[in-house]
Amino acid sequence: MKISAADVKKLRDLTGAGMMDCKKALVEANGDFEKATENLRKKGQKMLEKRADRNASEGVVIAKTSTNRNNGIVVRLGCETDFVAKNEDFVTFADKIAEIALKNLPDSTEDLLALPFDDKLSIGDKVIEQTGVIGEKLEISKYAKIQTSAGQGQVLPYIHMGHRAGVIVAVNLEGPEYVEPGKNVAMQIAAMRPIALDKDQVDPTIVEKEIEIGKEQARQEGKPEAILEKIAMGKLNKFYRERTLLNQDYVKGNKESVADYLKSINGKLTVTDFKHIELG
């Protein structure tokens, strides 16, 4: 069957695949666009299986919030190489996935993959298709959201270092005067990588581990057993100052904590939640 250049271009516009791949898919499908698209997706599935052990540690992270700032999402689309990650079409693809996530606010990565990307394919199927188009393992490996209601504050986004990390942060007060402070804190999160909002949110197993490490360090230094607990608690407090957001030194400030910085804007202002995703 003769395949016209217009048909090849149409399939390319639909899928983003190369011209030769589109022509081959149409030939194999006898000009049936739906079957040709399915053939390209099968090619992507084979490519994904073949490259399953590859590390998709490059890619882009997209952070977005709704117009009213009530909701926010952050999602990572991974690939194998920096070359692909910097491709404009790849970034646009990731951005569209993020838009769908923001509109639907799925509860998990699995739920996100099941959402429709277009009239024919789910996001998961589209990722498989693009694996065949690009020739690298692609995966949506991380996704998170924050939802609030009117009167409960606002969610603010920050994308760090050319999409290598993304943050959404929720502050408890609404209004344009709190947008810049919120974004400053989002930048703090990207730079300092806190593991929790405050010490009360740190996983108890991590706390126990830090106490044991503190005791062992003191023991190795020859400190008496009777004071090991006290020394370990001192080290734990230092851990809280370094690894929990509200207790960290504010990077733009003068020896003030993040909590103190927010209070300097408004005595009631604080962070209620944050999500941080990065490449790697």
C-alpha cells in the first residue's frame, strides 16, 4: 500500500515519532492510523522491556499549582541521558503530564499513569509509546500533591536548576504578600533538603537511629556511660536543626531559623506541608 507524505506527517504529529518510524508503522498497518499507533506503542513496550535494567536518573521535575493556589503537584519524568532531558519536546511532554496531574489530583503514581493522556492513550501507555519514539527508558517514578481549601492557605511552586528538582510548599495564610516568603522557603527546601517539617514529623525509627549513633560516637570518644544519653540528645537536637525545615537556619537570613523568618513577615505565618522531588 502506498503511504503518502501527508499520512506520515499526520502520524508524526499524533505520536512525535520519527518520519521513518511513522512510515514503517503505517506500512505494517496498511494505512490504518489506529493500528499504526498501536504498533509504535508495541515498539515502545519492547524497548522498555529491553532497557528495564537501565537507570532513568536523568529527566525533568515539574512543579505546578492551580490558579487559585489551593492545590499543587510535583512530578518527575525520568530518562537515561541528559541529552534527552534537555530536549524541548521531552520537557513539553512532562509539562503536559503535570497539567493532567494538576487537573485531576490523583492519589498515587499508579493512579496518575491510569489517567487519559488524550482520546486514545492513558499516560502510562503514552510513556511506553514515547519510549519507542525516543529510544530510551522513560518512567514516571515520583509524584506528590498538596490539596487545600479556600481559607486554609495557599500552595506555591518552585523549580530548581533547570528542572532538576521541584518543590511545592503550603503556607497557612492567603494573600499576595505571602507568595514571595513561600517561594523563598521553597528555595530553602530545594537547597537544604529537609526530611520533615518539624521534629514531631520525623520518623520515630530515624530518631532512634540518630540517638544510637550519638551514643556510639560518644562511647568511641571515651565518654562515661552515665552521660551517653544526654550527649546523644544534644546531637539529636542538632540533627533537628539541620534536617527539619522550620528549625533550619534560613539560608537568606542572619542566623535566624525558617520559623523565625516566617514570623518576621507575620506572627501567624508558617508552613503546613511541603513536597520535594529531585533527579537521581
